[in-house]
Amino acid sequence: MTRTVACDQCSATLRYAESMIGKTGVCPKCSARITFPPDEPAIGLAEETVEHVCRRCGRPVKPGVKKCKQCRDEARLALESRMSQERDFDSMESKRAAILLQEKKSSFPHHIYLWLIVLTAGAAA
């Protein structure tokens, strides 16, 4: 029967035979010395408790879940708030652009105004 052990330095998972219990070996990834322990179930339980907690608050979660329900809800609410602020900003900018376009339509055209300045300055000189 094979057992597994995690390397202390690189966290690589290694398999070993029961005949290696109590002996030392070398990790193939980082070349660190590893002692093959006889009590594998205790190591497995320690890894499970570390893996099954929320990354943000440390509460226990189901296997494979990274954040608890409360942290996911808080992140979702923060995202919705940011998205609504961006929508408000975009709508405000589009209103401002529409107002500027209306102002430009009612004013004297710039290119004609500039030509008049050039022609009058040239005639006066």
C-alpha cells in the first residue's frame, strides 16, 4: 500500500511505500530531505483544516470553496456598488457631452471665425 507525504519546503505531494516508513528520502522537486512518517492520517487531517477555511475571514467552508457565503455577498455588493457608480459617471459624461454639442451648434462656426481673424489681421497689417 502506498502513502503520501507533503514536502516541508515546496509542498509537493510525494508517494512512498510502507517499506519506507521511518526512513529519509529526497524531494524530487526541491532536493530537500524528507522523513517518511508512519502516521499519514494525522497529516491528512491537518491539511484538510487548512484547505477548508475562507481566504478572507478564516471561517470554515465546504471543500473547494475559497470564500464563505458572507464574504462572497460582501464582494458582490461592493462590485455592484462600483458598477452603479461607473454607470452614473458614464450617464453624467454623456449628458455633459450632449450639452456641449448643443452649445456648439448654436455658436458661430469656429473655422469661419478663425478665417475672419486671419483675414482682418492680414488686412490691418
